[in-house]
Amino acid sequence: MRSGNRAGSVSLLAMGALLCWAAQAEAREEMVRRTMALDADWAFHLGNIQERVQDGSLDASGWEKVSLPHNWNRMGGTAQRREDYQNVKGQGWYRRSFPTPEKLGDRHVWIQFDAASVIADVWVNGVHLGRHAGAFAGFRFDATKALKPAGDNLLVVRVDNSSPREKGSPTADVIPMNGDWPMYGGLYRPASLIVTGPLRIAMEDFGGPGIYASTETVEGGKARVRVLARLENGLPGSAKGSVQTRILDREGRVVAGATTPFGIAAGSGSTARAEVEQQLAVADPHLWEGVRDPYLYHVNVRLLDRAGRQLDEVEQPLGIRTMRIDPETGFWLNGRQVPLHGVSRHQDRPGKGWAITSADIAEDTAIIREIGANTVRLAHYQHADEAYRQMDQAGMVVWAEIPLVDRSAPWYSETTTEAFAANAEQQLRELIRQEYNHPSIAVWSIANEVNLEAAKGRGTSNARPLLERLQAVVHAEDPLRPATLADCCGTIAEENRPGLDSVAGITDVIGYNRYHGWYGNKVDFLGRDLDRVHARFPRQPISISEYGAGGALTQHTDDPQGGPIAAFGRPHPEEFQSWLLEESWKQIAARPYVWASWVWNLFDFSNELRLEGDLTDTNDKGLVTFDRKTRKDAFYLYKANWSPEPTLYLAERRHTARPYPVVDVKAYANTGTVSLTLNGRPLGEARCEVGICRWPGVTLAPGENRLEASGTRDGKRVSDAMVWTFEGKPGLYRIRAGTLEQQRAPDGVLWGSDVFSTGGQGHFRDRPSMARGGEPGPVQPVLGTQSQAPYGSWREGDFSYTIPVPNGRYKVRLHFFEPDDKLGAGARQFEVLAEGRKAALIDVRREAKASWTALTRNIPVTVADGKLDLAFKPIVGSAIVSGIEVLPE
Ligand code: GCB
């Protein structure tokens, strides 16, 4: 309406029309659905309650006041067990009141929970509305019949996250049975009250939105979009009307529409159901192109009665795209080959557990974009709808999955039970229906490492029948998306375990979880393993659903290959993680038939069974710490390879204390070449391959060394700088033989990790927590020495060291002890050669007189060729050494 004189002269007719419109709007408002948040004002009690709490006869005034999202378990992310650690499993009770909506008439009131872990029972005014089993999907119950005609109603929820292993546990048949993450208890996602009409878009459809849209084809400048609307009728009479569907572009303009009549039977007694399917043509569609251009439409479905009045309305995201996965050429989006590279994500946060907010998800999404991923595995269960929504918007291609993990049978049974299979099937249908409309989702995964327990010899059922059943569910629910699964053991272990059930060939496509170089094997087996599996199943598109390594911010190595890591323990040097991922990524990137790969994991995550790296109750395979604050070195390896953003990062920036004068410097960059200076002095330009730029053999000056790197991409200059402190002096070395972890001794002296060696095998003395959940074991001290520093590890076999030193005279002090109690004198004898000359004949057990007792030998050496050569040559048994000190004279 314009201002000025005319404003006052609105005709009575127009005024009448306005009032009439307002009344209609109000009436429509009453008919279409309304949603009210139920997140605030809950009272919570942790633990079982014997009295009847459901009907309000119990005084709950002492209960804790909480709001949703909420969960009661806390763990992980700290060096020692966190002060607010809470791992109680069992029942938690929630209650709050809510008023009966005014003028309810024949409308229905639904209580919706976006998730409740693991089992939820819901009562309104003492009436049990139902039970939901499964920690990750949303669900809703019709509360209408339980409501008071007016005033406040009491809503009570019992949530139970008891372990499924307990005999008779209510979760005994509810997946997952196991897994490398805690099942946090609580109402950890939002809850809401929804009012709908009796004739409505489906509310009882496995928690789904009731409308399901998919791109059938994109051809000749036109997209065909199929929309399925499921309808419900709770009225005592049959009904007719129409379904009006519109596709709206980003600006809200209608680009396609269809109106289809429907008829639905009387809902007397129970709800009647009907389906309406529509085909809409979108001319000249703006495609959802992944990270390149994640364009989104919306599909809006209205339910109209015969008179054209609106009864209900639901809106969902729509991305117009086609996807295809080929066994030889990998992933195709809209007819374009797109190699998928990305990360996995768990949904937990330190302190919050699963009770995270949209802002937390947005922070994760921003980090996913920053690293340059174009795909995300949302593991190992259904994430919040908000997470998939953000993936749509970010253009990520998503692997979505259900938590069928480690076992295909309940703990109480050797084989799959019907209750167990039915729960897996229910969780799969919930996932698919609830998240169907997200264009980002490419595959539905039905299982993860489902035969792991069997592979470990803890005989559980043959997984195939269940997997075949779930595969069929995927095809029935969504014929356009392939089913997948993540396999650990089916093929890798078959040589060793001929009886083990292989799960290859069941699903349309597959992922392999491969930890070569971490949980066994050598990292260079990865590529060969893939080639082997690809040759064996040539029709099956292969991805790497997991690969990874732990990375501790406070543990450092001077050579990631200097000794063994303790996968289920310590150490987990950050540089080892980088090295293993570099080697893995090179092999993956060289295999275009691998349709996708996901690093396990983008973030550290909690698991109270782990005591690894420098953290407690945490899996430290993240590229970013649990609190999302620190990006580990390896994060930038991927950023340099994946992100178009000019990236240059000097690696090992937390490895600041340097025991050795000659080091390799490394950067991760996408600038092609990088220039480096040390204390202002140019060290030259390195050419970067696979994002890795190296300057080998850089000599550090005693004290602080400032390294500055710079490069250019797309005309933009990027630079980075860091400071390392060389703590020794030229020619001085203190080497912990056989271990990859450097360590500062109690006297403040820094012992470096094993570098410069060839041959032999490293061992460390202290093997804490090799069994999961163990406390660090007691350290067995080596006797006869003031300092334990040189005796934390050893190298054994036939081996040598070549150590770069300035020419001159040195005293080489060698430290030994005999770690094998069973070896008597004479059972291990070897020679030490210095600069090629015999320098000592050693029988540790004889000379030290006992095992676990220190022995030192000093050897004078003169070096004239810039390197000190030490060789350890076995005579009887294998040679051994624990510590090597090179002391300039
Ligand atoms: C796996 C599992 C994953 C674990 C991971 C690990 O294979 O699928 O849930 O967290 O290994 O770190 O051991």
C-alpha cells in the first residue's frame, strides 16, 4: 500500500476482503501442521526408579533441571581421565509438562524426538505411547488420545542405554552390539510437539517426512523428478482431495508443479494410508554439482481438500543430480568423473558427548570444507538431519550408514535372531526414509566390519543372510542409490582363515577398511591389496572406507620408521601419522578405479576403551583434535592435495626440540615449488610432489633455528614460519635405539629417536596398554644404572648405523641390556665394528651377569669421511643395542 492521501481511502470493500483473508489464513493456520519446540524445562533423573513416575504421582522436585540436547555420559579428550568422566549405563528419566493446544478439535498431537539413546519409552499422563529401539533415528508418537481436554499434560520419557551384552538387557537385540565408540545415553537431539490434521502427509512413516523426491533422469536439458507423497487419514470417513507439488528454486520461484487428485479410505479404527506419485519436469535445471556448485531447490507438497483448502504442507530439500559408480572409472556426478576423496566424522564432542548443536555441526562442516574434501562418511550411524542438510549445502557426497558393527548376531546368540535382524532393518528403513531427500547422500551402507568378531575367532553367525536381507531393503526403499558396506576382514584374512565368511559381492558397491602400516602389515601393501581385491571382484566398485593412524600432539619422532608403533597404546608420534597417511594417499591417488576414500577420522573421538598416544578414553586418529582446536600436521597434507585454496604449511611445527643437528625439513603445499630459508639464509627451492616438499639434510645451528617458507599459487603468495631448537652441539648424538619416539630424560637431556639405522628390528621396553583399556603397565627397570634413559628400547638383529658427524675424534658410548630372561651367557654374542674395524666383542648376559642389567662400552673412533659407521654383527643369536651416545672429544 502506498503512503499519502490514498492510504486513508482504502475502500470498505477492500477492508472486508482483507479481514476475510485474515480469517482464512487463521483457519488455514489451524488446519496445517504446527510445530513447537520441547527443548526447555525438562527435569532429569539418572538411574532406575521403582515407583511409578509415569503418571506424576512421584515427587520429582529434586530432579536436575536440564534442556535438550542432553546426555549423561562424558569421556575423552584429556591426558588423564577427565574430571567429569561419567560412563554410567542404564536408565535415565526425563519429564516435563506441556499444555494441550487450544481449539484442538479433531486434530492430532505428536511428540517427536530427533533421537533418544538407546531405547526410549514415552508416556503422556501415564499412558504409554510407545517404545523406540535405536539410538540414532528420529521417531514420533501420536499423543492425542492421552491428552487432557485442556491444561497441562505430563510427558515422561525413560531412556535406557544399558549394554547389549548384559543378560536380558533391553538393548540385547538393538544394533550396535559393539563398536569403537561409546553409546552415550540421553535425549541428545531436539524434541518437538507437532499438531496436524487427521488427514495429513504421513507422520507414521519410519519418522520420515512423508514426501520423497528423487531425480529420475537428466536428459536433453530437462530433469524428471519423481515425488512420492504418503498420506494418512485418521477421519472416520473416506476423503478425497489433491496433492499439489511445486519445485522452488533458490529464489523461491516455482520452476515446476503438479496437482494430482487422491482418494483415501476411512480411517475408522486405525489410520488409512494412500500414496500419490507425481512426475515433474524441470526445464533447464540448475544441477547440484557437489562442491563445485551445490545448487539446491526445494520441493513443497501441499495437501488440499476437495474445496482446495490446504490441510497440510511439507517442504524438503531437492538437489537435481545423477550419480553413478563404475568398477573401473569410479564415481560420476552428472556425467562427469569426480574422484572422491574425503574424511569420516563421528558426532561426539568433549564434554558434550552427542548433545551437540547446529553450530557444532556447522563448525565441523567448515573444517570439512577447509581441508578440501568432496566426500564425507558420516559414520557409524544416522547423524542429525542437520548434518546431512549441511552436507547438501556444502556439496559433499555422503556415505550414510546404520550401526551394524562387528557382529551379525546378538551377544546371547551364535546366529542372527529375528529380533536382531528386524531391528537392523528398522534402523535402515528409518535412515533411508528420514534422510532420503538429501541430494548429498550417494550410498546407503548396511554394515561395518560385521564379521570382525568372527575373524577374531569369537564365532558369530554367518553374516551373509542378514546382509542380503538388508541389501534387498535398500533396493526396495531406494532403487536409485546403491547399497554398500565397509568390510574389514572378508578378503584380507581369507588366506589365514579359510573358513571366514567373505562379505564381498553382496552389496552393489563396497568399502574396505584398511589399516596397513598401523594394525599390522606394511603400508606399501595397501595398493597391492586393492589391486588384488579388484582383480578378484572386477565387477564390484571398490572404495577405501577407512584408513588412518593415531597422532599425538606431544609425542615426536625424528624418524617415523625408526621403530614400531603401539597401535593400542603409546607412542603415537604425530610425524608417524603424517608419514603413514602420505604413503597411503600416494597409493590411493594412483588408483582411479577406487571410487572414493575416507581418512579415519577427521576428528579425534571418544572411546573409553582406549589409552593411546597422549590421551585417555580417546581414539587419536583424528586429523583434528577432539575439541576441534588443533589441526595436526596431516590435516595440511590433505589440504595441500585437495583444496584449491593456496596452501603452504611447514610440517613438524610441534616437534620443536631437536636432538640432532642434521634434519630433513618438510612442507605441505599446493604451490608447486616452495622456497625455504633458515635463520634468513636461503636453503633453496623444493619441488613438491603429491603436496609434499622436502629439504633433506639441513644442518641446524645450536639454539633457535627459524625456518621460513614461501610459495605462490594463482598469483597469491603464501608463507609459513616456525622455530626449532637444536639442543645439542655438532657431532653430539644420544640415540634411543629401536624406538621411534624421542624422550626427555629426568635430567633434562633430550634423547632422540632411532635414526640412521639399517636392518634389525626395533622393540620398546614399556608396552603399556597393548590390551585395550589397560592402564600403563608397570615399567620394568633396568638395573645397575643411574639413568633409565638409554634403556627404554632396543634394536636387535644384524644392523648398522651411519651417523653424519664432522670429521674428528669421538667417544662412542654403547648401552646394552639383555631383555630375554631365558637367554644365558653365550647365547647371544656379537661384534661391534666402528668405521669398518672390529671395536668390541659383546656378550651382554655374561658381562652384565644378569638379564635386565645395564652394560656400557666406550669405543674411541676417529671419523675422516663425514660419517660415523657402526655395525652390529651377530656371531651367536642376534646383535642388540639400546642406547648410542656419540660424544665429540
Ligand atoms: C575400524 C572401525 C572404526 C574404528 C577404527 C579404529 O575399522 O570401523 O570404528 O574406530 O577401526 O580406529 O580402530
